[in-house]
Amino acid sequence: MKTTYLTTMFAILVLAFNGAASAGPSNELPIGGRTIAGPAISESEIGVSYAIQIGNSFTPKNICTTVVNLGNGLLQLGGLRPTAEASGTTIAPGETKALCDFDIVSVTVKCLDGTKCKYNWRIDQVVLNPN
């Protein structure tokens, strides 16, 4: 069980960082083989959250979300499960991060500070047993 868990987490990290590292010189994320939402460039004002619905309480998804911060504000990336909030992270200006989690129904990106937040995002579904 522990080996399966570690193998799965390694596969998720490879997928996440492969997607994050493949952002081109214009910081545009390409469409991946398992992309289910995006890529898109979004903007928001300070204190505003941008929500991306990817499932519902009956069909949560295992996903990796990649965000490239194109603006000058700090971003907060998080997810929502049917019963609780999922893990989250902050993304500084000029930084690219991927966040992977299980049983997610929506992803949120919130502009924490700066003059206006601008970011490129993509969501990829994680398939644990692709055979």
C-alpha cells in the first residue's frame, strides 16, 4: 500500500512539474493530454476569488492545477472538496506552481495584493490507473 501511494504521488508530481516547466517564453501554458479546463488567462481585483467548477459532490476529480502568476500581486490557489477545503498554496509574481489534490469539485484563485492580478491557469485530471 505504501509503495502504491509513493508511486502515485511521484507520478502526480512528475505530471505537475512537467506541465509547469513546459510553459513557453510567453508564459502561456499549453494544452496537456489530460487537460480538463483551460488553459486560460484571467484577471481579478484584490480580494476577489476566481472559481473554476470542475465537478460536483457526486463526481469530484483528482486533479493538478498549474498557475503562472503574470501580474504583480500575490495569488492564493486552493481547492474545494464536497465536504471541506483542500490544500492550498500562494504564488508570488513571476512564479509558476502546480497543486495536486484528490476529490476536488472546484479550484479557486484569489488575488491577495498588488494593483491587479493576472494569471495563466490549466487543470489536468490525474488518472491513477491508466491501463
